[in-house]
Amino acid sequence: MRKTIMYGILLALALFLLVMAFVPSIDDFALDNPLWNGMSLFKEYFGAQPITVSNVQNLRGGSILFIIGPSKNFTRGEASILANYVSRGGVLVVADDFGSANSLLKYMGLNIWINGSLLADPLFKYRSMYLPQVSVSVENTTLRIYYDYGSFIEAPSGGGKCIGYSSFFSYIDTNMNKKHDPDEPYGPFCTVYMRHIGKGTIYVISDSSILINSMINKGDNKAFIKEIISDNKVYVVTDKLFLSPYTILRNNLAYTVTLLLTTSLRYPVAIVLSITSYYAGKYFYNEITGRKTSSLEAKKIVEKIILQHPTWDPHVLQKLIEEVESDG
């Protein structure tokens, strides 16, 4: 019975690890989420790696950092870390519409903010007026990107410039009734903002969805992202999103495995795994050969008992003896 319980625990642990390894997250903006709301294609195209805000201070030039659809407000300390990163030569991309990015923009002293009202365009669009087309000028090239329920940027001043605008036919659908009302302003509206800070650059995009799987290949979305990434190494901040318990557990497990395999810990881990494998193999070998031996011994005992009691059932006797021996 004890062995059965142990085998059951080992099997459950193996199944748990397999689920963690092969079943991805389904959270919004998760890098391993292959569904429409995930960013597995962004990770595949640009080799994006997850990072926390606290670890950004370890990054140097030659990197670009994405903050996409944050659902948690930023603190002054976090804003200071990100501002220092840009000043040192990093590139920061903030893509948000109705989230918490304004707290970051405020603490960084940019004097711009994402309005949060819904941008609509009944003429220049992809299938729906809430998927409006936006024109962005990058390196003297005009790209047409598509938003997905995005907003617009208010930038009264601040030393930067708008490099992306919606069309003259766009408007702000404040009541979301799918028609333009007299009190709803027409475009164009600022949708992409750029500013140089120190040695680096910050981009603000008033839509978090242009990078998700269902939108990244629409229009020039991918080309636009590729243009601002250039040759930089790509990182995505993941600790400003509300993640499901499954995703948190999976991320922690992946981080632990990475830590064990890529740091100096890999040497003691290799030793422990070698010793464990040796004893596990020895244990199972003894189990298999021991069962064969027990079966032969049980058969001999049964034959002796049958000689004395020919009316007894030999199959029942052998099974009984094997069970007694297996329980010790």
C-alpha cells in the first residue's frame, strides 16, 4: 500500500510538471499565450523576454522595453527606475488605452496622458469603426497601422512630438453608440507620441492591442514595431499585469528552472540529479528483479503446500504469498 501511494505521488508530480511545461497561459498580453489575446507571435517574431520593473535597472543600451496594457498603477520609485533606464540610452515603449499607464507618464513628468475615451473611424478602418486606421511617420516612412478599441493622447506640451495621427473622419465615441453626436469631437487625434530623454527615447501608443496575436499582422503593425525595435534586444514588463494564479505559478516555475540551469547552481543540481537518477534506477531495477524472484519463490512454496493439501486452489495461494511478501 505504501508503495502504491508513493507511485501515485510521483505520477501526479510528473503530470503536474508536464501540464506546466506544455499548457500555456491564457491571460491577456501573456507572452506564451497563443490565443487571440496573447503575444506569442510578438515573442516569436522579436525574441521578447519577460522582465520585472525592478530588474530594468540592470539593463543598458542596446535594449528596448515594452510596457503593454498595464493593469496596476506605477509608483514613483518604479517611474524613477524607468526614467533612468531611458536616460542611460534605453528605448521605452508604453502601449495602453484604458489601463494604468497614466500614472507612469505623470511620475516621469512628461505632461502627456492617454485620454481613455474610445477612438472610432467610420471610413478608415479594418472591418469595424472601432478598429481605426492610424498613420505613423517613422524614419521618413508613413506606415498604416490598425488599432483595436484604442484611445488617443493629449499632449499639450512636453518637448516631444506626435508621430501618429488618426484620420480627419475619426471621432471620439464617448457614449459608444456607434454614431457621431454633436458634442463628440472630430479628428485627427494624436495616437503615437515620441520624445527623446537623455540618451534614450520613449514612445507612447494609445492602444495596447496592436501587439496581440489577432492584430500584429494587420496592416503595418508588425513593420511599425520592427522599425522602432531596430537591432535592440526586446524585453516586456510582466509584473504590472494582473495574472491568474496558474500563470504566476508557471512563471515562477520557469524562473526557477532557468535559475538552476543558467547560473552556478547548475553544477550542484547536476550532481544531485545524477545521484538521484542512479538510486532511482537501482531502486526500480531491484523492484523488477525482486518481483520476478518473489514470483518464483512463491511458486515453489505453492507446490510444496499443494503436495500436502491437494484440494487447495494454487492460484489463490500464490497470490496470497506474493501480497504478503510485497508488504514486507
